[in-house]
Amino acid sequence: MLVHLLFLIIFTGSADSFTAAPMTTQTPPDDLDPTAGEGKQVCSFHSVVEHLDMRADNRLYKATRPVLNHTHPTVVNLFVAPTAILDVVEKDLKLVSSLWILTSWLNEHISWDPSKFCGIEWISVPAEWLWKPDIIIEERLEKDKVVLSPYVYISSDGWVSAVNKEVVVSMCRMNIYKFPFDSQSCNLTFSSGIYYTDELELNTSKNEDLRFITTMMIREEYDWMFENFTCMETNQTEYRQHSIVYTVTMKRKAVLYIVNFLLPVLCFLLLDIASFLISDGSGEKLSFKVTVLLAVTVLQLILNEILPATSNRMPIIAMYCCGSFALMLLSLLETILVVYLLEKDSQKTETDKDHNLKEDKARGHSSDRERTYKWCPCFYNVPGGDDGDTHELQTAAEEHANQSHGFRMILDELRNLEKNVHVLFKSKEEGGGRPGYWSRMAMRINKAFFIVYVTTVVVFLIVIYNKWNPEY
């Protein structure tokens, strides 16, 4: 009822003609009994239909365009109002919307005097009895789901009005550059299938009235928020046809995508930064970074199932995912390099240990041989000498042997001390002393890369935010 009233207000400028229709449902007075004799008024819809000679087999009303003179076109008033945005399938470029489609045109073969029929100004008849304009939606994809109303309204001056509520599946060219913070504008082009401009002319309401009525009729938009609804009349010069293009503008509700997609990618990026606190010597850091990288890859596969492949330029969300993936990949490569340098230094340390061990064993064998050497004084009987000289020689030899033995003992003690000091330094070096050359190089690379990595991540996130910001 509200839709019919708004339709009549737009195209007739008044609701009086519509409010007169309910009077026909009232019980007629006695002097207006439809069963009365001649000269009396009749008050039934059936009498009006009989007066117009409307029958299903009457070709006068449905065979040709209802004009008395073919030189002027049939003017069709069209009013379209969306009541709900049911779904938007980005992958298939589809818009599923619920529309009120109201059309009215003048049938010049139909007229009656309401005063002769108890003031009846409107009747409803089956739609198949009358000629109807072949209005089509050029973007429609599924025509089999259209269920039209079986009845139309006819006024006493010949205006025919058809009201249909349709679920339209149409093609929509989408701009997903700022997905999921995007706004989409989808066109619905109404035109005639066969009639040219000089035969059928389309007319619609003003954008101000259209916007006001649409705002009143629109209901829940599910994942989308309705913003605007406009129309524009065009003439297709190539086909010599008149058409009306309705544009519905809607904005996506991005909360679900923020929670289920954007935040997980950001958390994985922060986890990758936090992984620098894990020791490079253990294999856990490398496996952790690989796991985070695989998680981002899974999210990219999900994104590929959502976005269409016909976009002219890469969406910002694809830049966000690819940029995060590239940063994590660089971090993984840096970790592999650091682990390689540490392993290289560790191999060098093991080689030095083996070399020192061999030297220690060699020194131990020489010391044992020296320790087993025994000094003994030798006594020689010098022929021709006396006993006094022989005694002096023996005493000198014993003193020399005692002094040599003492020097040997001191030398052994010094060698033992040198070995102990060498072992002490080796233990300090193994237990956290100054690292090797490649270990120091790995620490410097890791520290410098961490600073550059954090700076790059911050700059990257700021750039992505500015691109998504509606003000840019």
C-alpha cells in the first residue's frame, strides 16, 4: 500500500486518485444496487470489465502498442527502489539485490466514466490481458528466477500500473582497490528490448525524490551499508533506444575482515619481530620463522578465493599480504645466514681443539721420555793418577749431576705450569669468553638487520594505512 501511494504521488502528483479506489469495496446504497434496472448505476468491478470488453482472447489490448496514433511514442513511467542488498559476490562480480519495480503507461484503448460505476476509478485485471512494455535489465544474469505479479492496476483514464518485487542477480563492475574498506557503485540499466526511441520513451522521478523514498524503504543491508541511489537518463545512439541507468552506491562493513584477516597478518608480523629474541644457536628460531611464513601463505590462499582476478591494479590488501610475506622471507634468509656463520665458527673451533689435543699428546710423550731419563755419575779410573785426584774428580762429577738434575726438575715444573695455563684459557674460551670471528660477524649482522627490519615494518604499515585512509 505504501509503495503504491508513493508511486502515484511521484507520477500523478497527488494521492487522491489512489484513495478513491477503496470506496469501491464499500457496500453500495439501495438506490445503486447493481441488480437494479436500466438507468441505475452499477458498482462492481466485473461490470467495468464487461464495459471494456476485456477478455483473455481479446487481442485488441495485448497484440500491439496501445496508441491511437502511431506517430507518438508510448511514455512509460519507471520507478525503481532497492529494499535490500542481499549479497555481493566479488569473485563472480555479482550483485544480488531486492528491488521494487513500478511501471505505468497509458493505454489509449481503455477509459470509462467513474460516475457511471459508483466512482470506481481503479480496477485490477490479470497482467496477461494487456500489452506490457518489454523493459529489461541489461546487467541481469539470472532471468529464470524472476517472478512477476500476475495482476496490474488500470485507472479510468487508461493508465496501467504494474508493481513487482524482484530479486535481481546482476553483473557489477567492482573496484576492489581499497578492499575491505571499499565502496561499490553498481549500475542497473533499464531499457526496451525491441522498441526504438520514437516508439517507447522511458521517464523516471527526480534524484531527490528517489533518494528520499529509497532511504525510507531500504532495510537491513547485511554485509553492506546503503549510501546512495541515483538515476540518469541516456540515449543509446547506436541502437536508437532510450534507457535509464540506476546506480546504487554501498559501503562494505569491514569489521569481519579486520578481525579474521588483517589482524592475524599483523600478529604474524609482530611474532616474526619477536622471534629475534630467540637464540640463534638453537634450531627453534629457524623452525618458528618457517611456521609463521606458512601461516601467512595460507591467508594469501584464502584471499585469492575472495578477490576477483579481473582487477586493473593490485588491491591494497594484496600489497599488505605480499609485503608482509616479503619481510618475513627476508627475516628467514637472514636467520639462515646467521646460523650458517655460527656453524662455520663452530667447525673452526672444533678443528682447533683437535689440533691442540694432538700437540698436548706430543708434549706429554716427550716429557715422559725426559722424566724416565736418569742421570748417573760415571767414574773413571784415570791411569797414572793418585787417589786424591780421583776423589776430586768424583766429587766434581757428583756436584755437576746434582745441579743438572735440579735444572731438569725446574724445567718440568715450568712446562706443567704452561700446560695448565693453556687449558685454563681454552676453558674460558669455551665457557663464554670472547667468541670467534664468524660469531662476532653474525652478531653484528643480526643487530643491524633487526634495526633495519623494525624500521622497514613501521614505514610499511604507515604507507598501507595512508593508502587505506579514505582521505587519500
